[in-house]
Amino acid sequence: MRRLTPVERGKRRLGMDGLGQVTADWGVLAAAAAGFGLCLAACVLLILTQSWHGHLSHDSTEGVQKFHTAPTPRIGGVAIALAYGLVWPLVPADLQGIWAAIGIAGVPAFAAGLGEDLTRKVGVRARLMATMLAGLLFSALTGYVMNDVDLPGVDWLLSFTLGGLLFTAFAMGGVANAINIIDGFNGLAAGALLIMLGAFAWVAHQVGDGLVLGLALIFAGLVLGFFVLNFPFGRIFLGDGGAYFAGYLLACLGVLLPARNAEVSAWTALLICGYPVIETLASMRRKSRREGHSVGRPDKVHFHMLAHRHYGRRIVPDREREHLRNPATAVVTWALPAITAVLAAIAYDSALLSAVFFFATVAIYGQLYRVMSLNAPRLPAALARLL
């Protein structure tokens, strides 16, 4: 992809390129702060009123993927979605159009997830299709598609309108579902989202894309409002509705950043989202190879679950403080999105280097997974003690 000249970058930072760019000014920061406050207030309200809605919204403590000890509201997504709508009048004028389009397009993803949170009757396939529909609506309403992924042959297919739309829908649905898959411990998904949103904001700042920078910061404000009550003690959970909607917002940035900036590759967006994407692909591969086990069926050997067994007990050995192993697991696991964020900050203007770093992350993930599952080859003593 062609790199922008210094003059072009300067124009973009000043909003002079005719693309409706905005800078991360006080208006964006004020909207982010308002989003934080609105989401936090909504979460507090949901927690205080759980005696009214708990029969529908409480997450049970029973199940192979349950690590909490008391019934907890799993409708944090309601707070995020509500704050998203309420903050719209405070969003800078140059962002309001795309803010509305993103919000409208995200309704299917949020609705399908919330339906599952409240009824436990919305199937995996239906939720996947809803998130893909959200991606399709995003492209239709904003005009942004993924039609260049720096892969010969694939780019030719994506140059056709239908190919680009379908791939964009598939990719955005995949990222939204990936966030749901990593949502297993207090603060894990929300913390990872904050790291990844920060990475998108950093790269957008480096290339002078004020629109993506502004969106990333306000999205982060919304997620942070939920995070402070989810971590470390898990007063409220993201739920499927929150995971799908927040994952969809992350996916929007993954489409917008390379589509709007010729020097940023789709590989950079993939690298930033590397942890949840790799976890999802590894999970699908693992389950598909297990006889009689469907890809959509939950199991007990996700990366974060192994981290809980391997590192959680090591960090918090005291049985009387066993409840702290839950948030400790999130802190340990944040290392993966933090690694990809740093790598993306280094390689954002190189498709080749971003791809190399992505596959390096795959290798790191695989090695750590084998170590935690006790299937790793013998390592040097010093490294074995460290891991």
C-alpha cells in the first residue's frame, strides 16, 4: 500500500483531506468522559435493581465456563448500548453521522446477544448470523468495505462488490464472536478491549486519521465505564449482548482504519485483534478434532481457563483469597493483547511486518498453551520456572 507523504499526513491531521476527518480535540475527550459516566451510571442502576430483573438477567454459577460464586447480572451490554445512544448528542458534529450509522447497524448483534442473555434460547448459529448482518449493515450504511487484504488473488475476489461485502460481514461477525469467546473472567474481555481500542487509537493518531482516533477514544470511554464495575470483583458481567456489541464496535475500527488509510494494512487490524481471533480459531480447531463435540459447544480448555489453573493459583496461593484468582487470571492474560498492541505500534505501516508479527503471536500463543496444558517439550530450567 502507498504511504502518505508528510504533507498529506499534515492535511489529514488538520482535517483538510475532504474525508470529514476530525481531530481528537476536547469535544472527543468530553464525549469519551460522558460515555464513561453514562455507562457507569447505567451499570450501577442495573446492579441496584437486580432484585427486579435477576430472574431473567442473573448468570448462573453452574457450568463448565463459570468461575464466579454468586449470581450476577449478565446484562452489562445494556449499559454500554444505552450509553452509546445517550452520548450521541455530545459526539462532535463531524462524527455524529458515522456514530449513528454504526449504532443502527449494530442493533442485530446487540439484540441477538441480549436475547440469549435473557432467554438462553438463541442458538450459536443465529447469533453468528446476527453479528454478520450487523457487519453487512455497517458496510451498507457507511460505504466502507474490506476489499484489500494484501493477499494476491483474494484481493481480486474482494474487488467485486458482493465479495467485499460478504467478506466484511464475515470478518466483523468473527471479531464480535471472538470477544464473546474470551469473556471468561472479571475484566478479561473489557480489559482486552481497552488495550485493543488503545492500539487502534495510537495507529490512527500516527497516520493522522482523526475520525478513527475519535471513535476509538469514545468507544474506550464506554467500555471503561463498564470495566470499573466488572474488574476486579465482577459486580456485573458483559453478557452476550455486551460482548457482541463491543466486539462489533472493535470490528468497525478494524474495517475503517485500513479502508481510510492506504499505508495501513488489514494485517495491522488483524494483528491488533490477534488474541481473540487466534483464541477463536484455536478453539474451533480443537473442538472440530474432538469426536462427538460440536464447534459451538463450550469446553474447559480455553487459553484463559488454562491460565487460571496454571497462573491464578500461583499468583494467589492462599485458599482464603481464592476469589482473587479470577481477576488475577485476567491480568495475566492481558499480556497477549498487550503484546499485539506493541507489535502493531511498530509495524502499522508495513503489511509484511504486521503479517510476520501476527504469525509470531500465533506461535507464542501455541507455546504458552502447550506449557499451561503440560504438553510442551522440555524447556530450559530457567525458562520453565518463569513460565
